[in-house]
Amino acid sequence: MRPQSRRLATVSLVLVCLLPAAWLARRALTDDLGANPIEELEIQTGLWTLRFLALTLAVTPVRRLAGWNWLAKHRRTLGLVTFGYACLHLSMYIGLDMFFDVSDIVEDVAEHLYITVGMLAFLLLIPLAATSTKNAIRRMGRRWTRLHRLVWAVAALGTVHFLWAVKKDIREPLIYAAIFAGLLLLRWPSRAKK
């Protein structure tokens, strides 16, 4: 694929990935977020973070199973989109829910284990996003691969964060847990060969 075509494909992918954020913005502007709009924004941005994380982790198994090697070029873009939605999720919590009150945020993180786990997942995403450039990949070599295996810890922590955040119906968090477990199992045979 030529560089210009690759750039166009990347821009198109990013625009498609921004559609959920645009949909949420439209819902917010038209007062269509229900009785608790802040909670709805937090939930939806968190769900989209998990969805894009699952898509990112699905690239390698789908590429191997279907032979779609062109997908590999978009894995980094999907990973950065995941980080973007995680930032959006966190900003809903810090800005809209906690009104940037640092002492309240620290107290909330210490008091509620599901928030502690969510913060830890976000903190683990930061070095992954920061080292997603071609220069960082070249500079770090094999250390880059080891560092980016943290994405599986992020998936586990994100799922636990969701599971502990819901009050009663745990079916949806369990679906995400099954998806991430399935994606990990699909990678296992290739890891065993190595």
C-alpha cells in the first residue's frame, strides 16, 4: 500500500472510530442521556474503551486466522483510539462527576476499589500510548514487545473495573471477560510454537 493510501486509510479509520463520541455528543446536546447524564456518559465512554481494546487485541488473531495482513498496520491506530476513549472516560469522571476536586478524587480512589482498579488500568495504558511511535518501537527493540504485553493486564483490570462498578446485572462484564479470554486463547498456539 502506498504511503498516501495508507494515510487515507488511517484517517478514515480514525473518523469511523470517532462516530461513537459524536453520537454521545449529540445525545448530550439534545438532552437524550436519561435521568443521570453524567453516569450515562461515564458508562458509555467506558464501554467504548473496552470495545476498542477488544478490537485492538483482535487484530493479531484475525490476521492469522483470515490471512488479512493489512490489519496489522491499523493495530497501533486502534490502540491509540482505545487510549483516547480511556482519556474521555477518565475526563467524564474527573471533570463532570468530581468537578476537578483533587481531594475528593483521591478519597474516592482510596475508598472504592473499582475506581482504584480503573485508575490502575488507565495508568498502565499511558506507557503503551507513549511508546506507540515508530521511533519508540525501533529504540526499545524487544523491550517494546514485553512492555506492550501489559495490554492484557489492562484488559483484565478494565473488565474487573466494569464488573465491580455494576450493581446487579453482571452479564455484560462477563461477556467482555469471555471475549478477552477468548482472544488470549487464540494467541496461545502461536506463543506455544515460539
